[in-house]
Amino acid sequence: MSVNAVTPYRRDYSVSADVPKVVVPQKAAPAPDESTPGPTSAPTTGATPAPPPTNAPTAPPSPSPGPAPVPPDPAMSSPEEQKLDEEVRATLKDKPDELEAYEELLTTSTFAYPPGKTERIAMLEQIKNYPETKVIEGFGRLGDRAWFAQQSAEDQQRSAKMVAFNLSDTTPNANKVRENTMDRVLGSDDVKIDWRGIESETGTTYGEAGESGMWWWKEKYINLNSDLVPAGPGKIDAGDQDAVHVVANTLAHEINHTITPGGNEQSYSYFMDEYRAWYVGYKAENGEPPVAGR
């Protein structure tokens, strides 16, 4: 057979007479599809590449990553909340346990969107005053109480003061009765706290149980005299005997009534219920039981 005949391949003896080199016939590269970019690799030797069309589209630019995802609104995005948060964190700087409790509080529904809720302003004000774990954890429970969310901003400040004063270990005559009272108040919505001005023709009325001071075994409302406990961001003044009496003594007294209703006013059980409530309230306020002659 002649070496010049057309075959699927040809033997090239120019390299070596002993080892033939197989050369595959080359095909011209097809013209690029105008809908896609042309080839980026160099054409095979021996082939003549077709010139790219003048109207060949360019490769689209890499997509822009776009703006960074917007994080959810922080728990405290109002200026007042941010300021209080900074002040609270400053007081908790060297208190890891208290700081952990505070961070946990910020995950509760009270501190969820939207910002500026008056109940958490009231809490932050008192955490700054009482940077203690029990107080902070107590506020987590306070935030779950429907009656607290329904109060005015001023009454929420009073309620936050009441909780902080009774749970703090640094208030005068701090004692277990106050903590037990808070367990009852914060444990469920079975007991509701309300603040209102209470007038009396016979002296000072610090508070009363029941919607109108009666039927308290059916409607477990405790009404505390708002005229005796100032609103605002400060603490309960330990020297303000009326305020301390309301949040410690009267609250414990009325809570005791909701646990053990006494019945008819002329009965022995009613007398014992009143004495028991008086005893509990006295101890909550003074840190010790009453003594004859004191």
C-alpha cells in the first residue's frame, strides 16, 4: 500500500525509521455558538481557529455578594435602653454569675422585639440598683406575669422595686419570708398585684386583698397603696417606713390571706387568719418574729 494513500491515519517516518509516529488527522474547531462565550483554550496545533464573531457576548461579571444580612434588632435599641444596658454591664463587670443571669434575662420574651417596652426599662433600672442574681432571675419570672405587662409605666416601676427589694440580700432585714412571698407572687397569675391610691378615714391603709377589699378568696387581687411607694428609677428608700411597710409587710400579710382564707369575721378561724397574716407580715418587714413588749 502506498504511504500517500488516504487512510484513517498515516505513518510519519521523519522521526524514526524504527518507531513510527501515529498522527491523528486534525479537524477544524467548530465556530463558537454566539449564545455562549468562545473557547478559552488555545487551538490544537495544525488547526486554524475560526475568528470570533465581532458581536460575541462577553462573559457576565461575577455576581455581587450584595449587602450583608441585616441582623435582627438587638434587644435594646432605644437610646434609654442602650444607656441602661451599658450601666448594668458596668456594675456586673466583675460578677460572672450575675452577668450570666443578665444575659439569660435578655433572651426572654420581655426583651424580644419591639424595643422600648416600659416593663424592661423598669427592670433595667432596678438591676442597676440591685446587681444580684436572685433579683435578675426574679425579673425573668416577673416578665411572665400578665398583670405586670398591663400596668402603667409608673406602676411597673413600683412592681420592679417591690420585687428587687424583697429578693435582694442587701436590703435591711432581708429574710426568707420575703423570698417565699415573691415565690407566691411570681409563680403564676393566680395572684394579681395592683397599685392604686387608697383613702381611709381612720388612718393609713397600706393595702388590701380582693377587688374591693373583700371576696379575696375568689378574686385574688392584692391592691397596694401607690401613694406610699414613689415611682421612678431609684431604690426603695430603707428609711421610708411607709414604703418598706407596703412592699414587705403588707404584701406578705395579704399573700398569706390568699393562702388561708379565714371565713366569717366573727369566727375563731378568721381571728387566727388575721393573727397569722400579721405575724408573717411583721417578720417579713423586720427579719424576726414579734416579741412581747416591743
